[in-house]
Amino acid sequence: MKACEKLKSFKQTLPVWSRRIKAGIFTGFSALEVTGKEFRCIFPRVQQEISAHFDMLQASLDGYFSAGELSVSEQWIIDPFLFNADQMSDGDVLKEDLIDLKQTKQ
């Protein structure tokens, strides 16, 4: 579950990085900042290449790790004590166990 959440977070970060690079904002990429100052004449093309690479990386990750979204009946796994059991179907056999588990913590 943690790996799935970390991957999801990383994939959501890639477009942010791509937009920053296109805008000339190198926050988090200190080596690029130094290089950009030294090679201003070729740097717009480098920015485009880096941005395209981030886009390609995001698409590749979708192909390699397409785990999908957790169904409502699986979301309780992340934090069973904060999960609202009312979101689960009454037919879900785990609903009663989850309610009991939450009650034992209180």
C-alpha cells in the first residue's frame, strides 16, 4: 500500500517539475540552475528535452505500474481507525470487523 501511494505521489509530482522546468524555475535541481547560468544559449532546448523526458517518464510509469485506484472496501487498509465504515457496502463482510476494530481502540 505504501509503495502504491508513494508511486502515485511521484507521478503527480512529475507534471509539476515539467512545468517548472519549462518556466525556468529550477527549484530542487541545483545542478541545472548552475548549468543554466553557464549555457544560456542552448538551455531553452535542454529545458524542452527535460520536460519531454518527465512527460515520457510519467507515461512509462503508468504502463509499468498500473495498479489502479483502491476500491472503497480496500481504503480502510491505509488507516482503519480514521476510515468511515459508512462508505462500505452493508454486504461487505469486513464492515463488522472494521467497526469492532475501531471500537476496541476507543
